[in-house]
Amino acid sequence: MTQQLILDLLPPPPPSLENFVVGANDGVLDALRHGGPGRAIYLWGPPGAGRTHLLRAMASGEHAYYSGADSPPGVLSNIATSDTLTYRLIAIDNVELLDEAGQAALFTLYNRWREVATADQGFMLVLAGDRAPLSMPLREDLRTRLGWDLVFRLELLSDDDRARALNTKATERGLRLAPEVVAWVLTHYTRDMRMLSALLDALDRYSLAKHRAITLPLLKDLLASGHPTHHPEDT
């Protein structure tokens, strides 16, 4: 097995609520886990806080739809105006990027959400953006709707949170990470915990293939051996 193949075989695990590193965001996770039809949750925070992770996790089940920046145009509008709603959860990411048509579709969807909140066709809305509702670069009537129900600010993980998460994941794999390895990763690698988990898996496989202990030189050899799952410092 080549070094590059080791990396290629280890994509980040799919987002889930279980593999989201909570940090100071306990309230967010609790609200998402206990949400349901008739509930709307808006999440905002800086890049790297886990907005997309949480929305993709929530939309991973049946009868759920995720809308992101690369989603086909018009789908949201079709959902909002359809006679029958088949989705029980609709997640809309990067709300700040919605164009005029997208904002009109979301406005219609919010009104539909309120109308059917207690009916059989009720559904849950989970939305995310890069700033608080009233600061969003959107039409005024849509900004106010973002605050109709629950609003949470996602906090970035502290270095202590990420260090604990890395060490916990390493222990689960029967690995021991030297403090200098953890320190280097926290300083030079992505803050995305899914990518850090993929790096840890790659490091484990690489250590076995090379018959070498996990050390800082081994980590640097791995990252220099090809194209890692995520470029250092790319957020």
C-alpha cells in the first residue's frame, strides 16, 4: 500500500451529532437533539465553529434535506411552494449567501413552517449563517424571521478542548500521542475536528506501515509524503 493510498482511504467520517466536539456548545447540541417538527433553530458563528457539520448531521436522516452553497437553484422554492411537504427537517446553510430568489424562497418556507407547525405536515427548520440574525445582509422581513424561534451562537473550540478530543480519540484507538505531536497539530493543522480525526487515522496506519512509533518526525513525514486529507492551516 502506497503512502498516498493510505491517505486516500481515510476520508473524514460523515458528520454526526455524536462526533461533534461540543466544547462550550452544550446548549446547541441539546436543542438539536430534542428538536422536532414545529421547531426552528438558527446557528451562527465564525468559520470553523461547526455550523456545516451540525446541519449536515441533522439532515443525514430520512425525510431531511440539506441546502448549501452548491445546491441546485430552485429546489428550495419548489419545496416551499409544493402542495405536499415530504420533508420533516430542512437544513439551510450559509444563509448569508442567498440571492434574491433564495431569500424569497426562504421567506415563503418560514411562513409555511409557521402555518403547519402543529399539523401533520409540520417540519423542523435548522439554519446557519456567519452572523447574528439582525446583522445578516438579507431583506428585513427575513432577518426578523431568523429570530422567530431559537438562536444560538456557536463558540470555537479552545486549544484545550481540541487537545482533549485528540487524546480521547487516540486512546480509543489504543494510541498514545506525545505532547509535542498534539502541540504541533494544534498550531499548524486545521481546526476542523473531522479532519483531525482523519489525520489521526492516517497517522495510525502510517505508523504501522513504517513500523515506527508515532512521533513528530513521523507526523511530518506523513504530511510530506503526498497530499494529506486537508492542507495545514486551511480553514
